[in-house]
Amino acid sequence: MNKPVLLDLFCGAGGAARGYADAGFEVVGVDIAPQPRYPYEFHQANTFSVLVILLSGGTWQGYRLRDIAAMHGSPLCQRFSKMLNHGIGSREKHPDLIEPTRKLFQASGLPYVIENVEGAPLKFQAGQFVRIALDIDGQRVARAFSFVNPPQDPLLEFYGVIVPEGPLSPRLARLRAGDALYVAPNPAGFLVLSEVPDAETLWLVSTGTGLAPFLSLLRTPEPWKRFKNVVVVHAVRYARELAYRELIAGTGAKYVTFVSRENAPRSLAGRIPAAIADGRLEAAAGVALRPENSHVMLCGNPQMLKDAQAALAARGMRKHRRRVPGHITVESFW
Ligand SMILES: Cc1cc2nc3c(=O)[nH]c(=O)nc-3n(C[C@H](O)[C@H](O)[C@H](O)COP(=O)(O)OP(=O)(O)OC[C@H]3O[C@@H](n4cnc5c(N)ncnc54)[C@H](O)[C@@H]3O)c2cc1C
Ligand SMILES: NC(=O)c1ccc[n+]([C@@H]2O[C@H](COP(=O)([O-])OP(=O)(O)OC[C@H]3O[C@@H](n4cnc5c(N)ncnc54)[C@H](OP(=O)(O)O)[C@@H]3O)[C@@H](O)[C@H]2O)c1
């Protein structure tokens, strides 16, 4: 049987190639410079020209796109490298080759790996999460955290609860400036507007830290271009947990809060699903919550997600799927 072919782009002398070959790939290296010591099939060429030929249906060195199983790229990374501080020169002299490479890899539809340097910007969509981790007693403990910052802001911001008996969150809360924190290179998640169909009103409904992904969304232009109304709904146990109030008030969103365990004059009492069912939520927001006009994004406590979906189903709304469009998108935090 033929081995699957892996294109090793910006391959250099073959640093990554050996691992792929050991894993069972037929490795084909491409580099703009001659690589006389590359241990597998090698072609001197510009990576971008090769990808453009393959993506436009052409044949390159006897290969068509359908002959390739996967791609690996190690685009030059001086723009983001810490080595710049050691005499390579200014960042501006070095183009960002990571993004154009990623775009072409994504357009190919093939599985791909991009080798990156620490400090290169993370590419994510507002609403996505990333795994962050600490080494605790010799073990790396990782958990998902939603980005609070919008993608255009390079300073990563997270909004975290402290679960007193949890393995990671109390340790995160004790971090001091300068302590190390691992951030995985692959943000993910479907709580994003590119997965949401058009509607008149977008409802961003959360409990606790489930607000986090919506804070990122609210600070992108998309909701304001696509929806006539944006309603933020945030439920917490105590009024002091209504975080990011000023930020939300500074957007164009309608803002409805729930405080469940004490009296709070400007917030609704009780829980979100009950207020969907009895109409208090629509009344507080001042807009109708119906399948014809609304898309609801839900995030946070898994039981709230279940109960809220049941209340929305009673209004004729169902989960949105790519193949069967609907009105509800959910992300559970545990
Ligand atoms: C897609 C995704 C995105 C997430 N984004 C965030 C985020 O932006 N901010 C955040 O604080 N957490 C977020 N979480 C939860 C986070 O990954 C951890 O579970 C949380 O930080 C607790 O970690 P832990 O190791 O201390 O306890 P864990 O062992 O992870 O959890 C122990 C218990 O704590 C409770 N719990 C977990 N997370 C929360 C929470 N956020 N609020 C209330 N109770 C909770 C649950 O009962 C859970 O069973 C997200 C989870 C997922 C799956
Ligand atoms: N300072 C901190 O770091 C901090 C702050 C808060 C909490 N915590 C810890 O975090 C954990 C809980 O976090 P949390 O308060 O954000 O989460 P939570 O228990 O999900 O509560 C948030 C809101 O969701 C509501 N809710 C719960 N279940 C629901 C359901 N089935 N349907 C609809 N609404 C529902 C709650 O109402 P009810 O009140 O009616 O349950 C509350 O208003 C605990 O371990 C707690 O000790 C830490």
C-alpha cells in the first residue's frame, strides 16, 4: 500500500520531516533555498507558488491536491521571535508568513500543522475558547477558557471563577505578575457568529462566567452590522458578581440581569428559564422572543442550558445545526 504523502513546506534541512516519516508518511520537502542534506524527496520552490498551483487544480512535480494527505509548514517566524531582541533586526523588516500560510492550508481542506514560535499571535474568532494550563505537582493541568478580549486585541483576557475544590482555578487565582501560564496554540469552539444565521434580535444569554465569550463578541463590529437588537442576559447568585457592567453598558446592547440569591433592585429575581416561560425576560428586554425574529446563544451552567432550551422549545425554537437551521446555539462550561 502507498504511504500517505505529507508536504513539508519551508522544510529547511528536515527538522520536522523525520518525525512524520517515522509516523508512516511519505514526506516531500519544499524550500526556497537548496537543502542538500534533506533526507527525503526534496524540491526547491516557493511554498506559496506550490500551494497556488495545487489549489487551482494544477499538477506540481507529478502531484495533484488529491494526492496529498496532509501538510506541515514552518513559515519563517522572525517577526514574532524573541531572538529579535538578540540582533536579528526590527520586526517590521520581517513579513508575517504565518497568516498567508494558514489561509492557504485552510483553503486546501487538508489536515495541517503550522510550526509556530512562542509569542506569535493567537488566531481566534470572538466566542471561541483556548486551553490554559499550569504545571501542578509535576502534572500539566489544562482547562478551557473563553477569550474575553476581541480577536483584534493582542492582550489575552480571561474571566475566571474560583471553584474552591477545583484543581486549576484556585491556582490560577494565586498567580502573580511574571509567573508562567501555558496557553495552547489552537483556539476552538462553535459559539461564534459565523455559525449563527441572520435574525432581527441576537440574545446572548449567560450564567456566571458564561458571560466571557459574549464580551469578546460584543467588541467586534459583526453583531452591530448584522442584528437590529442585541440583548445581553446575565444571571448571577449575588449582585457583586455582575462583572463587566460598564463595558456592556458602553455597547449598544440591551442589558438584562438576574440576581438569584439576594434582593437586587435593578435585576430580575429567580432564574432565566422561568423568565423565558412567563414572559418576564421579553418584557425586561423590550423585544419579542420568537422563532421568526430571534437567535439565542446560551453559555454557562449546563442545567441552565437544558432548562432554557426546554423553555425556548415551548416557544417553537430549536437548536441550530448547519444542515437544519434553527434558533439556538449553546456552549456548556462543565
Ligand atoms: C468551552 C469551555 C469554556 C470555558 N470557559 C471558561 C471561562 O471563560 N471562565 C471560567 O471560569 N471557566 C470556563 N470554563 C470552565 C473551566 O474550563 C474550568 O472548568 C474551571 O476553571 C474550573 O476549573 P477547576 O480545575 O478548578 O475545576 P474543574 O474540575 O474543571 O470543575 C469542577 C466543578 O466546578 C464547577 N465549575 C467549573 N467551571 C465553572 C464555572 N466557570 N463557573 C461555575 N462553576 C464551574 C462545575 O461544577 C465543575 O464540575 C470553560 C469550560 C469549557 C468547556
Ligand atoms: N469569587 C469567586 O470566585 C466565586 C464567585 C461565585 C461563585 N464561585 C464558585 O463557583 C461555583 C458556582 O459559580 P456560579 O455562581 O457562577 O455558577 P452557577 O451555580 O451556575 O450560578 C450562576 C447563576 O445561574 C443560576 N442557575 C443555576 N442553575 C440553574 C438552572 N438550572 N437554570 C437556570 N439558572 C440556573 C444560579 O441561580 P441559583 O442561585 O438559583 O442557583 C445563578 O443565578 C461554586 O463553586 C462557587 O463556590 C466562586
